[in-house]
Amino acid sequence: MLKIIKNKMEQGCKTSTYPKEPIALYHRYRGMPIINQDCNNDIVKQCAAICPQDAIDTADKTIDLGRCSFCGQCETIGDGAFVHFSEDFGIGAATRSDLITGGTLPALADHSKQHFKKLFGRSLQLRQVSAGGCNSCEADTNVLTTPFFDLARFGIDFVASPRHADGIHVTGPISKNMRQALMDTYNAVPSPKVVIASGCCSISGGPFHGSDEVVGDLGSLLPVDLYIPGCPPHPLTTLHALLQYFK
């Protein structure tokens, strides 16, 4: 015990002060895209042609964050004449349509279901389901349990059994082999329950979009309450979305 106290005094508190104080990410981080609606249509079409996810709509000059892998290729066209990625990590959304953006997203708090806040406002237990992903989303979700983020200080935690959970946090494109396991996990969670789609794979299929071996859209199987885009979503993106939606 004395060693623990000594280490604590020597090292100090390592936990981030977010959300009480703003936190700045490295300038190379790609967050909310800033879109120039006055951009020349030819440049927009070039950006759409180079997009590996077909996430750019040339007619409306919008980007589907549910498909976007934030590769940044569109930013290289015309030296960012059409789109520039900011360091804004608050890109979670309450509806699938909200992810189709011209550069702004509605505030999550405005869409948050009040009965969820009443039920889970001080405690939210989630069962994480990796439905055929590459493990990058899972890795960045695990980071939230480290001392720097300390997710548990907000009353939010990941549990081992769906029977102890308030909802599921789904990553991956939902392969055919994982579909039944996902549904069994969902059905094991007591009602009322929440469903969170995390990462472009669970939202739209991501790089696997269109494959016959994946479902590629969690919303086609279950009613999704919260979408967290990214490839993978930054830990702060996930934390921001959870706090804004449920707290």
C-alpha cells in the first residue's frame, strides 16, 4: 500500500481533464470535414472519383460520414479546395441521415432520447460485439478504459455478459458468421436497451460494402440509437458521443 501511495505522489494524476477542459488533437488527425459548397464542380467530381468508399455526393456536395474511412484522399485534390478535415472529433450522430453532412452535424443532446437519459444517466453498461472487424475499432475502444480516459469515472463501462448490459456496442461489418451471435447477444440484453453502431464497417460495411459475405448495415438488423463514425473512431469521438447522448 505504501508503494502505491508513493507511486501516486510521484506520478500525479494521469487522467485527462476532458470534458471539463477542451482537449486539442494532433493537427494530422482527421475529424469533421469542412466542406466548401462553392467549390468548382469539376474538383468535386475528382474528389468523388478518387473516394474508395463512394462517400461523396457530387450533386449536393456532401460527405456520408457513415461510409467515409477518413483516408484524406479527397483533401489532396486541389490542395483541399473542396474538403479539409478539421480536428473536431465530435462527429457522432443520433440518426443515419445526420451522418450525411455538408460540414455540420446536429447536436446530439438535441436528439437524445430523454427516457434513455432517465434510465442510464448515471450508469451505462455496454456489451461490446466485434462482428467480423479488423480489431482497430476494438483497440481504440479498449483505450477508453486506460487511466488517461478512465471511462468508468462517468459511470460507463463494458461488461462481459449481455445479461448485465444496458445495450450493445457493435463494431465490424457483421459477417454472415457473426450475424446469429450478434442477434443472440442483442436478445440477451434486458429491455429497455440501446444499440450503438461504431465505425464505418458497422454503419455501412466500410471497405467491405457490397460484399455478399457481410450484412454491412447494423441498421438493417436492429434499431440503432447512436452512430459513431470513423475508421476507427478516435477514443475521444466515442467518449464525446456517449457523454453527449446519454449524460
